[in-house]
Amino acid sequence: DWTMAAFREEAMAKIRDQVGSGRVICGLSGGVDSAVAAKLIHDAIGDQLTCVFVDTGLMRLNEAEEVVGLFRDSFNIPLVHADEEALFLGELDGVTDPEAKRKTIGRLFIDVFEKHAKAAGGADFLAQGTLYPDVIESVSFDGGPSVTIKSHHNVGGLPERMNMKLVEPLRELFKDEVRALGRELGLPDAFVQRHPFPGPGLGIRIPGAVSKEKADILRKADAIYIDEIRKAGLYDTIWQAFAVLLPVQTVGVMGDARTYDHVLALRAVTSVDGMTADYFPFDHDFLGRTATRIINEVRGVNRVVYDVTSKPPGTIEWE
Ligand code: XMP
């Protein structure tokens, strides 16, 4: 009889076994997976764990405050809040290719981690919230040569460079199981139910060049979209919803003035594990209401479109 409580005990014993008296460093991304991994590991080994929240400047609205508040204030888990917005946005300046963005962001994560691992007196292990679908999406489905659709950025490379071993306690779990484990560990329901958020963050939701100005526009629009989804009672039915700020400007009219602003695309999908997905069939009232609110409240957006592509042939993210 397999229960989450039993999984939790077993996973904690495995972590203690693997780590011994070693030191572990864990990056918190704002997502559910890394938060669940960190809480589990902290429950197992306490202050042998150092958590680092890397604020890339590509987080959702209020995300940094929420994560820091939960870990530091509610759980009393020591947390380094690394505000690296200037570093990430500086290095991303002019980078337009999606894979180049992922590589840039991944490389900077390594640098920031190395810095904080050293500051914490070194670490023997690196903890990651890798899930089972992450493990298999980068492997071929047919036994032939593996095809990488997107190089899911993680902090690969760092373990070798710093002679660290990986701790990945969620490697056998699917998303719904990670959520169940999170509840078992006492993470608040609202946190556990949050939609998946990719490591490269808003960096891959701004096709073309990324800038602070664009990230700020996208954050505001995305927050309104999610707010409308919550108000409509649809948040938990949808697997993932987010806005994408397109590098396209179109002509519009506001009052009696001409505008020439960005197009914003809205995306929402249902899915079981992120490997395949269907676009979510919002009713037109919802779409109209949300578009009106975004255009009225967010300067820099004058047109909103809805993405009706499923996966495959689309992917969930636009990059
Ligand atoms: P795609 O876009 O490949 O996304 O259909 C499937 C799921 O993975 C997330 N995703 C990422 N997560 N690093 C991550 O940590 C990445 O580079 C990355 N790319 C996509 C995406 O948000 C969706 O949940």
C-alpha cells in the first residue's frame, strides 16, 4: 500500500543515507518542484542544507517575495536571496535565439550558484527538483538517436566543475505526485497548486530580445490574466496559463489617438504531465473581458490574441 507519507519517510532516509554529514545546496526557482525538493531535504537534514533563491529579474509579479516569505518566514528555512537581475538582463541583452537564451541563463545560474556555494563554506551536493518527465523528455521515444526539442536548462555542469554530486529526490515522480508530496510536507495548497514555471522564466516568454521594460510589461499583463482565470474559477482546471509578449507592434486607437504597441498572446493548456497538451477552450466573454482589462491597464500592449495550438504540433512555451 503505497502512500505519500511512506514515500516521504523513505525519501528522507535515502537523502540522509546519500548525504551523510555532507553539505547540500539547493536552488529555488519559484516553482513547485524545487520548493518541494528543498522542503523534503530540509526535513531530512536540517541546516546541512543551504537554499539559494536566484532572482533573475525574469520572475512573475511578486514571485520573489512569495518564495522568500514562505521559506524564510513560514518554514524558518535559511535562504539566500540572490538578486541578480542586472547580471541576467545584462548578459541577455541582444540574445534572441531560444536555445542561446537557455544556455546563457543556465551558465549564469552556475556562476551564481558557485558564488553562493563558496560563500556558504562549500557544498558536497547539489539538489535539484528534477521530475520523471524531465528525465524522459530529453531521451528519445523510439530508441533512436535522441532529439532535443528544448534543452531544459538545469544547473548541469556545475556538479563536475565543483566536484559535487546530485541529489534529486523527485526523479521518479510525476507532477501530480509532487503536489501530493508537497501537501504532505505542509506546503500551502495555493503554493502547491501553482502552475509550472520554466527555469528560464519570462526570458522564454519574450520572443526576440529581452529587456527589463518588456519583462515589466509582461509581468503586469500576466498577473491580470491569471487574476481573471482565478476569478473565473478555472485556475486548477488549467495545467498552465501565461502571457507571451510578442516582438511585433501593431497600430491601434485609444481615445482619439493612434497607438503603436506590442501584441500580447495568451496561452492556456490542459495536460497531465506537460508532454502533450490541449489548448483550453475559454468562452469568448472571458477572452474579451481579459483582453479589455489588459489593454486598459497595461501601457505598451494594444492588441491581445489567443493561442489555439495544441501540443503536438506546438509546444507549451513559445520558445
Ligand atoms: P514545452 O514548451 O516543451 O514545455 O512544451 C513543457 C513544460 O516544460 C516547461 N519548460 C521548461 N522548464 N526549463 C524548465 O525548467 C526549460 O527550459 C523549459 N522549457 C519548457 C514548460 O513551462 C512546460 O511546463
